[in-house]
Amino acid sequence: MTGWSCLVTGAGGFVGVRIVQLLVKEKDLQEIRLLDKVFKPEIQEEFSKLQGKVVLTMLEGDILDQHCLKRACQGVSAVIHVASIIDFMNLVPRDIIMNVNVKGAVSQGGGVCGQAGRWVMMLRSAAGTQLLLEACAQASVPTFIYTSTLEVAGPNSYRDIVVNGHEDEHHESTWSFSYPLSKQLAEKAVLAANGWGLQNGGTLSTCALRPMYIYGEKGQFLYYAVDQALRNDRILTNHSKFSVVNPVYVGNVAWAHILALRALRDPKKAPRVQGKFYYISDDTPHQSYDDLNYNVSKKWGFSIRPGAGMPVFVKYWLAFLMEMVSFLLSPIYRYQAPMNRHWVTLCNSVFTFSYSKAQQDLGYKPLFSWEEAKQKTTEWIGSVVEQHNKQTLRTQTH
């Protein structure tokens, strides 16, 4: 295992940065290649601090660019594929999803790079994954880890209840909405690629991780909830009070990737892990999304909007009507509905999973306790509040 290197896609993102922070500590690692569309200045500064015994090489490029992927994979020992665009609101037109996600996931990627603009960026999950797998086969990269999502398993109905689900149970999303569909196709492609022959005669080993809803410092959705509350007297919305989920801290998700990488690179452990997927959770208490937002922000005076809110079944059918309006108007006008059935279901389901299989096969044990994760997240929210206060003060004095 001496003198090895690793490529991390989506390295400048929420999860990618945390993976890199842990990866630099791995034994005998010489280089980490960091691939992302753009690296923000603060991310570049963060990575410059990590430079030391391990060389960090930042590569700005598109996950749909075959030449870029070929260069990124050349000579590396492993790939951690995190890059993805998350879309809960079904922003991507269905015809483009089917033309790019499905065809891109089963072909050599022809025509994918010609699809320009925002929609193509939303479709990287499936098409980009297939292109990356092919680049790994050509460059003889033996190890591939994919960051999947819980949403490939559902929930399919807010009436269904799953408590402490596990890998031996069959849970599969039936939604045709862009995000769960593209991640499902991508995960299947990754697991099916396990055992592929490589250019040098070796064999590709793959696995996928399915994290729960990920929270922590700089989390996009948590930031949005806090930002909206700051504009509304620090009152958090109550979109998800009927949900019961087991969120996972971003630091623990990153740790699970490191352990999966170690397992696939270990000849003794690899046969047990190859071609498998694993649910990744931690010891964060089971709670609603609304309660999570409140628990990590209440120190700063946040509260949840009072009242029962709209019944779930009313929300669901209202979302259905909005989808119908969007469909009927589509020939002449693009109407973006403020909610859809997938979003309503996701936000109002009882859907929790155990990490016991990851513990058994990967040796996974959360690196951060709930109290540590809550404290770190709460302190970050404090910095967001402080920044908001400064901006408000500047606005008032001008």
C-alpha cells in the first residue's frame, strides 16, 4: 500500500472538504487530487493549510468532460466520488432527465457534453458517474467509492413506516423525480461495475454509502433554514413536524468514507465489501427535521413556528395539483411549483436506518458523538447569526 494516491470528486463541497481533512492523515498517502467545477477562495485557503507530507492537487473541471476525467484518474489508486447536485424540487425537465441521466448511464456518454447550462449540471449524478467509472477502467484505478443517498431507498409514501431499517430489507425508491432517480441509476451503475476488468489486467472494486440527511457546519439546507428564520424574527418553519428521521453529522459521513476506502484496499476485508451498499447514520437522536433545526439553533434564540400547520394529506394533494398545473402549462410556460409530492413525502415520513452493517463490515463507529456534533453545529450557526447582525447593522447605518 506504499506510495498511493486518491482522487476525490466534489472535493470543494460540504462532504468533500471533510473527507479531504481526514484523508490527509492516511498512512503512506502521497497525493490527493481534488476535482470540482470551481474551488471558492475560502476552500482553496483551507486546502493550502492541509498541504504537507501529502500533496493536494486542485483540478477545476467538469464531471461530464471525458478528457478531464482521464487526466484526473491517471495514476491514482482510488476514487471517492462525491460530486452531485441535489434537487428536491424537481427543477429538471423530465425529457432531459431521461435523455441524459438514463442514456448517459448506460452508454459511452455520447451527446452528454453537448448539453449546456444549468440542466446538465443537475444531471451529473448518473451520466458523470458512468463516465468516471469508464475513466477508472481505462486508467486501471482499482478502488471506487460512491456517495449515494438514503433517497435511493425511499420513502415512497408518507404512510409507510420504516424504523431502524437495514441492508437486508428491500427498500427502493419508485419516484421519477430527478434527484432520487439519478442517484438510484448512478448507484446501480457503481455496484454493477464491481468486478470490471481494468486496462492493466486488474479488477475494479466498488461500494456505495447511503448517508441519512447530513447536517453540520456549512450545510446548505441548514443554512437556508437559519437564513430564512433570521428574516422572520428567528422563527423556524414547521414543514416537517410529522417526520421521524435519524440525521447524520457530516464528520461521521466523512469518516465512513475513510473506513470504506481502507476496507476496499485491504485484501482480507475487500471481498466482504465489494459490490455492497451501506446505510450511514450515527447516534444523533431520532427526531423530525424541524426539531433538528431547533435543537442546533435554540441557543441563539430561534423557535419553531407555533401551530399544527397544514395536514400532510392536504399538502400532498395540493402538491399533486401544482404538478398538474405545471404539466398543463409546460407547452407555453415553465411554472415551477413551490412543492411537489416527493418533497412532501420526504419531509413527513418515519424513515430511519441502522448503521450496524457498516459497523460489522467497515468497522464503522461514529467519530463524533451527538453532543459534539450538536455543539460544533450550534457554534457555526452562531457565526451565521453574527454575520447577519453585522450586515443588518451596516444596512441600517447607510
